[in-house]
Amino acid sequence: MKKRVGILNSGGDCPGLNTVIDAIVKGLDAECEIIGFYRGYEGLLRGDYTPLDRNYTSANRWIGGTILKSVNKGNFPSRKGNDAFDSAEVELIEKAFKTYTDLDLDGLIVLGGDGTLYTAYRLQKFGFNIIAVPKSIDNDLECTDFTFGFHTAVEIANEAINRLHTTATSHDRVMILEVMGRTAGWIGLYAGIAGGANMILIPEIPFDYAKIIEFLDGRYSTGHTSAIIVTSEAAIPKDGSAIMHNWGSSSSNLNYGGTGESLAQFINQNTDYEARSTSLGHIQRGGSPNAFDKIISTQLGAYAAEMFKNGEFGKMAAYVNNQIKSVDLGSSVLSLKLVSADSQIVRLAKNVEISFGV
């Protein structure tokens, strides 16, 4: 009798999701029945799923988004402060476990970022056979050098910076690009270096408004007539907090964003320089994956299939030193991978005269 395996993805859509799903299906469909749950854990709770076969997944493997749909918010809490299971969480997990057992699943392969994989870690402790695949354009998961989707987001941001350079020099402006990055500034850091930004603001290195003006004064005094600033959406000023807002939807949740616009307003009101802000928003995580993410997502999906065959549960497929390996799931999700202020890549940025507003 064939084994049965479920696949789900949750959180934001991400270039490479369909590639991973296709690689898993191709690695397992000869000896397994495979089903995909719609909208992540919500599909697992409701028993909302579809059979997956290689003809269907192959036809969609390079397409952006996800054939299994996704949700950012659901019934499961994204994180908890301790390992204890409260009664509400137990009730949810028991409901999900009933679907899992009713479908006679031998395992569940979960594609997601820190919140999604933290829930997967909780399910594993409860008795699910879990295999995880790291997905995040923020690249903020421990135990893996890169997550798929990150390089595509960086490439999109880099292209935006290249285009903003022409406007900045033509109009003698300070052009500010706001990119994603709730807690980790990897996108802003990589894109800013690649695109030749003059200043990069990230959550891990709180900036000083006075230092920004000081930097601009110094730059313009040497004959420059424009500047490019890249800021993460959750960049934090010293003695301040990140900007958050509600989009006015039915959800009352606050989201990061508006840092670039706020900074442009500050520069316009406190200097003679003319500043404009652009926010990439969801453009960063839409569309098809680039070549690097096509390769890494294929590798991770194929390796996850091998992990299932070998019964490597409670593990995550990871990209480490240009190789794919399995790592402990708990070690991957209990903390976030953040940019260190004294890391080699931050020193690189400083060596090529990029300021961090400090």
C-alpha cells in the first residue's frame, strides 16, 4: 500500500513555492499518494485539500504565487512565549490531528517562514510527522544560509534602485526606497549593496535623524547632487519605534510600513534637499522566481522528498555552505536570524562608504 503525505504552505506568497511543491511531488508520487491542503493550516483544520500529481504541478512549477493558496492570518497563533500548550491551542491541534489521521497521512511537509514553521514545530511535538522547508523572502530563519524567495526579492529591489538612480540624478533628489523586512534587514542590506545605495536603514541598527542630515550635508558638500537611501519597512529610529498602520481592512492587525514616506517628509521639512519615497510593497514577493531561487527551491523540494522516504521527521531541509542538508526543526524556529552590526557584510557596506544613519 502506498504511503500518504500531505503538503501545505502558509504565510505570504513567495517566488519558488510552486517549484518546491513540484519537486516534492516528482520525488514521491511513484510510491506515495500526495495531497495538498488549501490555505495552509486552515485547510488542514477544515479538511480542504486536493490530490496532487506531476502533470498538474509541472505545468505550474515556474509560476509565482502558490497553487495551494495561502493566508497570513489564521486560527493558529504565530508564536507563543513558552512551550506550554494552552487549552485553545490543544483544541485546534486535536482538530487538525483528526484530519491528519482520518486521511491516514504518514507525514506532513510544511513550507513556510518563522511563524508557519513554529506552528509545525508545535504540531511535531504533539505527534505529527513533520518535515519543514524554509520559505521567506526575509531570509530570517536560523540554520539555513538562504531561504528560497529571498534572492528574487533582492533582485526586484535592486532593479528598483537602478531605476531610482536615474530619477535621483536627473532631478537632484534624495530618493528613498522602502523594502520589506519586519525584524530582519537582509533584503535592504543585500539590495542596497547591489544597487549602489548611499545609505541603508535596517531594524537591527537603529538610525539617528541628525546623522542622516549630517551624511547628506557631507555628500552634497563634495559635489554630489543626489542620494539613494534604502530602508526596511521596520527600520527603527533611536529613541523611537517602527512605524505601523492599519490598511482599513476587516482585520484590526497593524502592519509595518511608511518608514520611507516619514523619512522623506522629515528631510523635506528640515533641509533644503528634495526627497521622494517609493515603497515596493508586495511587488517584492510576486512573480516568478529568479534562476537562483529556481535552483534552491528545486533542491529543497527534492531533498524534502528524500527526507520523507528516510523518515527524517522533526527536521527542516536547509541550504548550508552550498549544500542541502537536514537540520533540527526546533533549532531553526526558536529564534530569528538577524543582521549583526559587526558582521562581515555590514563591514563590507561601510567599506564602500554606505552609511547606516549612525
